[in-house]
Amino acid sequence: MGKKKKTTTDAVKILHSRYIKGNQKSLESLEKERAKLSVAEQIYELRTKAGLTQKQLASMVGTTQSVISRLEDADYDGYNLATLAKIAIALHQKVQVQFVPEDSRYTYA
């Protein structure tokens, strides 16, 4: 009797294999969304760790609370390096931009 192929019940793996894997357009879209989510999460985490409200951080940066709110929204993609640098300074951080080869794309195992 032959070995049975292992199947997964992990919904993320199933969805990835059905809709993302091998689809270049979907992979690029997924990467873009992950990058936006990462920036939004980092700003939120740093702000809350510093014990600041959106309004307080906005005041430190010289902007409005609504701008900080947008920057913490994973759907926002209008990031401005100058604004991110001001936020970094206010939160005692540095902004790091990194270029990586195209072939180093995220792959889901």
C-alpha cells in the first residue's frame, strides 16, 4: 500500500495554494499589502509603546491626528518619507529604506 499524500487543514495554506501561488499579479499585490500593513503596525506599536495618543504624536510631528490615523491604517498607501522621518524622530527611531532583489519575494511554504 502506497503512502497517502499529506493534506492540510490550514486555511491560509489552502487559500495561498489556490489563489496566490504561481500567480505573479496576486503575489505582487500580496507583497504590497504586507508592506503597507507592516508600516501601519510599526507606527501604531511605537506610538502606543511610547504612551502617546494619535493627537499627541501629531502635535510632536507638526501634523494632525487624522494624518496619524491614516498612517496607522493598513489600507493607506500615501506614505511620505519626510513624514515617516518626523515620526521616527519623535519616537526616537530611525527610518530604514532597503532595496532587495526582485527574486527575494516572499514565498509561503
